[in-house]
Amino acid sequence: MTPDLSRRGLLLSSGSLAAVPLTGPTEAQSHDTMPATPMAAPTLWRFFTADQASLVAAMVDRLIPPDAEFTGAVGAGVPQFIDGQLAGAWGSGARLYRLGPFAEGTPEQGYQLPYTPAELYRTSLSLVADWVRGGYGSRFEELDPRLQDEALRSLESGEAGFSELPSDAFFETLLANTVEGFLSDPMYGGNRDMVGWRMVGFPGPYAGYVNLLDRHGLNFNRPPRGIAEALREHAQHHAPTLQR
Amino acid sequence: MRPALPLALLLLAGTAAAAVELLGNPPSPRQVASGRAVAAGAGGQGQQGACFACHGFDGAGQAAAGFPALAGQSAEYLHEQLERYASGARPNPIMQPIAAAMTPDQRRDVSVYYAAQPPQASAGARPQGDPALLQHGGNLSAIGSAERGVQACQNCHGPGGIGLWPNYPRLAGQPADYLAAQLRAWKQGERPGDEPYNFMANIAARLTEDDIRAVSLYFASVRTVPRQAGTGVLP
Amino acid sequence: MAQRLPEVDVVLVGMGWTGALLAKELTDAGLKVVGLERGRARQTVPDFQSPTMHDELRYAVRHGLMLDPSTETLTFRNFTSQTALPIRQLGSFLPGVNLGGAGVHWNGQTWRFQESDFVLRSHLRQRYGEDIIQDGLTIQDWGLTYAELEPFYDRFERICGIGGIVGNLRGEIQPGGDPFEPPRSNPFPNPPMPQPYAAALFARAAEQAGAHPFPVPTANLSRPYTNPYGCAMQPCNACGFCERFGCEHFAKASPQVCVLPKVLGHERFELRTGSTVTRVNYDRQGKRATGVTYINGRGQEVEQPAAIVALCAFSYHNVRLLLLSGIGTPYDPRSGEGTLGKNYTYQTMSGVSVFMDPDVNLNPYMGAGALGTAVNDWNGEAFDHSGLGFVGGAYIAAYQTGGRPIERHPVPQDTPRWGAGWKQAVRRHYNSTLSLTVHGSSMPHRGNYLDLDPTYRDSLGNPLLRMTFDFPANDRLMSDYVTDRAVDIANRIGGKVEAARRTGLYSVVPYQTTHNTGGAIMGQTPRDSVVNRYLQHWDAHNLFVMGACTYPHNPGYNPTDTVGALALWAARAIRDDYIGNPRPLVPA
């Protein structure tokens, strides 16, 4: 089995809920200053309150901001993706060992908090909102992008001192979920219009390339196609005109 | 009669453009025009072997006669088939002399031309058949058959057999007789496999005559609609 | 009160690779075999079909085919001075579940170990003197030789339809293959797959560096093939969804494709899914296993008596079951006494990335699990360790396993972790980054072991396994040395080269490999091992323990080929020697 031992792989391949203060640069540099795109169509949130959704949207659009060619996390539907994940089995702690006693471990021992992902978000979002209001005197969404980034860096480094949980545990979860939402199959609500796949050039789940392997350097740019899109197409084709 | 070529080029799907590029060149108007001339019978195959007579200038084919649609197939795939007809690797008494009479450039250009034609929305007569047979064909397409040891067609040919270019041809909307004939030819060894993998010869050998009729009918019944952009979010 | 069933000839605990192989070999020998699988049944059709199988989030990120940690996990610590805590979510390694086990979601990289690996302690002592082995390393001989195992490697590779180029045919070095591989009695049953651009770039650079590149032996089929059991396989189409996924094409060797078609439905075989074995029943006086107790799918406790018990679960699950059953003497790291849980080893991984010019198209999604090119010039005993201060080694490979973008979007180390700079870097490097894997050996250390956790329990109330592990200094030195070689090759490819070295403590968070080995090791005497050379338990001659838990150390190769070969080797001993005269096959 092949690990991805690039730094990014080490940071993100653990899935989510990285409670670990991971090594590597904690400062983000050269963020652009584009404001967060406002949410397009009204969304019926399944997990977030409207306030929480607004805060999450503002945060994730700094993590993956829009640029001239490719939209950012909000345009890609990342808040909707996270909302769906938290409302579902993953959010309620599926595939998480939840028996106690809970104790603070070493970074090498991984996530040891008693929170499910849903509980982690619920708890953290309210802490983040209060902390931003206390420190900056306004809502996160209203801050200048530079200050938004500064606040996110404080969450990332753990400097934002929450008593209930380490802020970096929440930040790493949010970051991992944002990347997932930007690059997962669009049937989960993110990667809208396959923007993430188009950005990197990933052709999606329909795949078969053995005849192309030895065409080295091939400029291959087939537009991607998603799972649900395909399933829908299949279902649609199941309605032929029948005559007995 | 003569369609406006520049307009046709403007209408090229990104799909077709990229497929052509796989052949080594972006499609030039001259190549498409040259390919159209070959389709009209100006190639080495002559007027008697004019492509359009069976496949149309629009590449829609003739379902009733079992002539397959060429529109929307990748240039790569079409070119490979013409080469195989020409060499006899894909035996066919009609296509072999036609393809062999073309020059390599003509085979390439006519492939580029037909790849550039957008697939036509299917209209008119719908395939008719036993609903149970259609359902069985749909299952083979989407799930495969554990009993036969056959994987789903759409693993390679895309959802509903819409094709996964450059190498996996579109099956959707092709004439049932054409599809069934190919499967039978593979099964009976009359159409050699695609060395070294022999994917289809291997799969067809496992299908029963019933399976062949079912899956051919299914793909023939797939409505060929222009691809809709959509995110396809699951509830 | 457990329901007690009639005795059967053989009960198998777990139905992955080794369970399937034993089921086939032992039913062929005329025995009645029951296979117990804690998960559910699943098959290529319908369970692995695409596009639903090609869902990176569900399967690769959320671990859809893996054992749910909420039913059973391990606790972990680096050192005995720490308190072990549960691995609450999977990370560093990914145990499978359900029929076929990890044989469904593996990549298919199929390597033989070197001749020296089987006699490592003797070999090192003879070649370099005793001092080469660092203090604390509990390296020992395996109790069987490569030459004895070779026919079984050959047979397992035929069962899998492995593709490759032979490098050493009965002692003659062959062009295009691995000149450092041990002698093979036969060429591979299939040719390799076509090598992608990244592999070709690596091969050229490796040759310039004086190394000897060859295509990695692959269990992703390169041709239509029918194996010696009569199971038909189909060729791989390089979809790029192997590891963590099931293969929809019948193209990746797995128990489902290569063995089970001839086992399921056999009159002498019965598969019972949903059956979680909780202990091996043991007659301490008679020194034999009497059968197993399991919880069935309805939650009832069932006792299945058997004349032969074989543990075929994933590596460390076998160790845990022995511990829970009280069979053998648990290892004590303070005194060095006891053998059960000793010599837990892993794999020492590092990597090198080459960030090439953005107009280089590597098309990483055109992949297969074992697609790639490797060099073994610095693996095992292929090179002279004199004066290096370590033993062992690693292969360096340019694999192209797939381009699934959530987990694979390489960026240089000076890239911001998020924001516009990150986004630009992901876009720029996705299609033009060549990754080298440095796949290193793991030497046993007296402080690295497995035992039962005193605190944490599984969903049935039984103690979890406790893992105590960190990379020994020997392996860190080895990894650095071979990583330097990889950097040298990478520099010849052209691009910005960055190494991800084996630094810091072992962590269970980032994925590394699912090559968990040792803990119920094989050896020459009951004083230093749990099972003998036939994988027969020293304390119960009708109890056989399969899998990588029997490796006294983990060489710098993927373990599955040896897992399969050893299972066939043990099956041969059971068939030809044990059944007619049940006894310890090696005098204690």
C-alpha cells in the first residue's frame, strides 16, 4: 500500500478531526483579499442554524477563496457539504470509538476528545462566534478579510484559548472538511459544477485508461462526470417506450 | 445541403475537441472539411463507398438498417476502427474494402469529421421489446452479472453506455441489431479481440444469447439526449 | 450458555486471503471446513461496481470498507511509560472487514522477501559480525529458508496471476527484471502493465544513478487469465481506484476472484458470516485447541468444536485472539520473557516529491494499485551495510496508484496550508508532481510489542489490543540513507525535489501502511517464537496461525506475497503430514 507522505498527505490523510497540533508552517501567507461571495440560493440547512451557516460560509471561503477562474468554497457548495456530513452518520460519530475514559493524549495518539463531529462543530461555532466578538468587536462575517485570516490563524495555532476544547482541533476538522467538500463527488453537495475537479484536471469516477498509459505526456482534458449525475442518467434511460 | 462549416466548428463540444487533440492535432477547419469530403465519397474509397450513404453526414447512422451512429464517438475510437477494418483486424465485408481504399490521412480526417458531429437526439421510433428483457439489459449495464462473472458495462462505457472517450465507444442509441451482431461476433470468435486485453471478446464469451439480446435492446433504447450540465446532488 | 455444535474437521477464523486459501486446500484434502467471518458476504458483482465504488469520500476518506473502530480498535502508546489510549478513528493503518478482508482493498504490490530475510540473524552475524545488530534489536531467524518457501511463492503468484518481468530465473540474472530478487523457479505468469510517464522518467533517472529499475510485480492483471484453481480473471483498465476500494473488473487478485469461486458452494465448506470469534477453546492439559467460541449474527454465543483450528484474521487480530484465549506466554518487555506479542513491527515509510514544470502531464489518475517502477539496489542485503550503522533497507518506487484528489493534491512545503496560495499550488502541481515511495524495513525492538489493554474494551466487552511502538534508531538511519538515494534519483528527473523524511515519533494519525507484522512470530524454538516453521502453535499442535503476525521482522517489501506463500506452505504441511498423524511437526 502506498502512503502519501507529502506534507499535505501527512496533514490531511488522517481523515478529519485531527486533534493534533501538526507540524509545519502555521502561518498562511499571501491570502488574497477578495471578500467572501454571498450565498447564492437560499439553503434549507439540515444541521446548521442560519447564524452558524453564515459563520461557516465566511470561514471556509477564506480557506479556499474564489479567484478569477475558479470559485471558492462557498461557490463550490462546501457549507452545504459540511452541513450534510454533520447531519448524517459521520456527524453523529459513526466509525468513531466512543468509549471512555477520555484522557488527553499525545499528538501521536490522535483524536481523544469526547465530541462527535456534530458536537465538535456545535460547541466550537458558538465559541468561535463569542471569541471573535470579544476580540474584534464584531461578527466574523463582518471582519475585513485580513482580520478574518488573522482570526483563522489564531484558531489554527490554538492561540484562541477555548476552555472546552482546543481551537486547533476544530480548525483542522474544518480545514479537512473544506478540502473534502471542494474535491469530493458533487453528489455530496460540494464540488459544485465539479469546480474542484476541473481546477486540478481530475476526470472523475468514470475511469479506464489502460490504453493511454504508454502515451507519455498526453494532454488529457476530458470534462469530469459525477456519480449522481451518472445515476440519474441511468434512471432516466430506464423509461423507454414499451409496447407489449 | 452544405452545412456551414464554421458554425459546425463553433458548436463542437469540448468533448469532441479534446478527443481530436488526442490524435495529435487540434481539429483544423481544413481537416474537418477534408474529412467531410471523404465522407461524401471523395476519398480513395470512391462514391460507392461514401460514408454518408449509410451513416449520414450528421453521423446519425440508420437504426433500421443496423448502421451505427458515428456522431459523438471519439476521433480516436473511429480512427482505430478504420485502421482495424483496413488491416482486416476487424473483419467486415463492407467496411474492409472501404477503409482499405482510403489513405491514412483520409481515415484520420474522416474520423475527425464524424467525431465533430454532435450526437443527434433520438427521435421517432423507439425500440420495442419485452420489458423484462429491457430490465435485464439495464441490470447488465449497471450491475453486471455475478452468475456470468461479467462486470457492469457502464464501468467502461459510462452511464447508460454514453461512452467514455477516447477508448470506450458510445453504445447508447446504437441500433440493437448492430450491438447484438458485434457481441455475437466476439462470442463466436468472428471478431477478434482487442489485443492484448481482449476485454470484449472475453466478456461476450460469457454472455448468453438472451443476455446479448437484452443488453443490445437496452442500449438501443437509451435516449441520446445532449448532455445536461448538472450537479446531480443525491438527497 | 453457549450453543454447542457438532465437531468439524477444520474451523477457520477469518475469511480473507489466508482463510480462503486454507479453505480451498483443505477441502481439496477431503476435510470438512467451516469458515467464520465476522463481517458480511460481498462479491465483485454487485458490491464493487462503479461508479458508486469510485467514491473517494466514502471509501478512501471515511473508510467505507474498513473495520469500524466502534466495534473494535486498538489502544496505542509510543513507550511503556505512557498510558495507551484508544485509536478512536482509523489513521496510520486500515484493517479491512467483511468477506475477503484486506485482500479486497489492497493495491496488489506483490513482492518476495530476500533469501537473507529468512535467516537474518545468522546472515548478518556471518557477513558483518555480531556488532552490526544494534542493542535492543531482537532480530532472529525464521526457521525456514527461502528455498523451501519458493514453490509456494510461485504457486501464490500463479493463483493471483501476477504480472512482471523476471529478474532472476533459477540464478540467472535476466534483462529488464529486478537483479536483486531471489531466484525464481518460473517467470511471472503474466507480463507487466504498460508503464506510465512518471515510471519512465523515474526509470531513466534511476539508471543514470547506477540503479536497476524494473516494473513492480503487480496483482492488477495485465491479461485475461485463468489461475490454477480454474478461476478466471480479467485485465485491469487502470481506473485508479485500487487501494481502499474493491475492484469492479475481476482484475485485482483477491479472495473473491482467485479462490472463493471454487470454495463457496463446495459440499465440504460452510461459510458463516456475522460470526465474531471471541476465543479459541484450549485444553491446557492436552495441549490442544478444542474449537472456538463465537458470537453469531443474532448475538448468540456458539461453540464450534474442531479437530484443527486456524487463525486467519488480520495480523494483529490473530495476536489478540491468542491473548484473549490465554494460549501462550505474553511477552514481558522488562524481562524479555514470553513470546506472545513480541517483535511487533511495521514499515518504515518516507517519500520524495518532484514538483515538475506545470506543462508536464503525468495524468496521475491513469493508475493502478501496483502500477509503477522500482529499484531494489538499497533493499535488504542487496548492498553492503559495512560502516553504515544500520541493517535493512527499502525499495524506491514511482507508483501511479491513482489521482483521487482529496487525498492526493501534492504541494511544496513552503505552500500556505490554506487560502489563495494553497489553491493556486494545488492547481499548479496536481498533474505534474512525481512521487517516490521509500518503502523500508522494520526491525524488531524489545520495546515494541502487543498485549491486552488494561482499561479499554471492544463492543463485546473484551479488552482491546494494546500497541506499544516507535521506530527504532536503526530504522530511522536506514530510512534516511535510502531517502538520500531517492533524492539523488529525484534530482536527475528534473524539478523541485522535496523529501518527507521519517522524523518524529511514530503517530497513528497519518496513513502510512497497513503492513502490521509480528506479534505471533515463527521461529526455531518455543523459547523465542509462538509458532514453528509450519505456523503450528508450539503449545497446541492443532492450532495454526496464519498471516504477517508470524514475521519475526518486516523486510522492506509489501507483505502479502509472503502471507499467501506461507499459508500454502502450512496447508501443504497440514495435508501431507499432519492429517495422517496429528502431532507437533517440529519437536519442541
